[in-house]
Amino acid sequence: MSQARVLNPQELRRVLDHVATRRHSARNRAMLLLTHYAGMRVGEVAALRINDVLNSDNTIKDEVRLLPEQTKGKHARTVYLNERMRKEISQYLRVLRIRDASKPLFYTQKQAGFSANSLAQYFFYLYRACSLDGASSHSGRRSFLTALANKGTAIHILKSLAGHRNISTTASYLYSSPTQLKAAVELV
């Protein structure tokens, strides 16, 4: 099976512009950006509760501690939220106006939280609506790791951010474009 497409900034902008024209845009934007700005798996996004991201003083946490039952490998890990992501979550919570810490952070009209599968399906249809062939629920995560690698982030840091146990898994996520490869050989 082929790997999920890595989105460039223009493609991500196109998806965000599409999301802005639809219902639940604040929620959907925050869910999407957690994969692109924090490298979270779709199942991890679906498993988030309000108290995972909100401090007792109603500020957004800069570190989200995922419990083993919230992760793919059943190993607890920390997800770091940059300033942009914290602002996105804050904007979403203002729209949500619910502070019940036991509630899922993201939920459907029936007040039920998303499952990993239903959220993956949402991303599939979202990317398809934006004509991004090959993009899937894993595209945000791959785009996050590839963007950091392209900015010179060491692979052992990427491994930790991704929550991988083996560096070879992290390496398989990274995408090198032909332009990057050509530029690399020009360094010699």
C-alpha cells in the first residue's frame, strides 16, 4: 500500500479554505491542524477529551499527555502544541462553549465523540473534495514530520515527536522531493 501524500503549504491552505466554507468549520479545522501542526494520529485526535488540552485556568496546555489507551502502540506519549495550534484550539473552544472536562474534545451532532474510523473517513472525503489524490488521514502526520525534517530537525527528535519506538519507522515517514534531491547533490 502506498504512503499517504505529503501536503505542501499551498495544498493545506486549499483544504483549510474548503473547511471554512462548511458547517462545523472551527471543529474541523482544529481536528485537521492537530495532524498537521502536532503530528497526531487520527485516532489520537478522536480520543482527546477537553481536559487533555485545557488547564484548570482555562488556558490551553502546551503539552498534551496521551495515555496508553489513547495511542496506537498503547504507550503513553507527550504531544507538544505550538502557539499556532494552541490558538486554533482556543478559538474552537470559544465556539464550543462547553467546559465539561469529561466530554470528548471533538464530537458529532449526536454529542458522541468521533471514532478513529469515522474521523479517518471524514479526512478521506475532505481531501477528495479538494482533489488531493493520495491524501488520507495520515497525510497531516507525514506532512508534519517531513516539514520538520526539511528544516533540519534531527531524526531522533522526530522519532520522539512521532511517538515511534524505532527510528526506522520515523525514516519511512519522510518524503524527499526530486527538487530536494537535486539541491542536495549540488552541495558537493
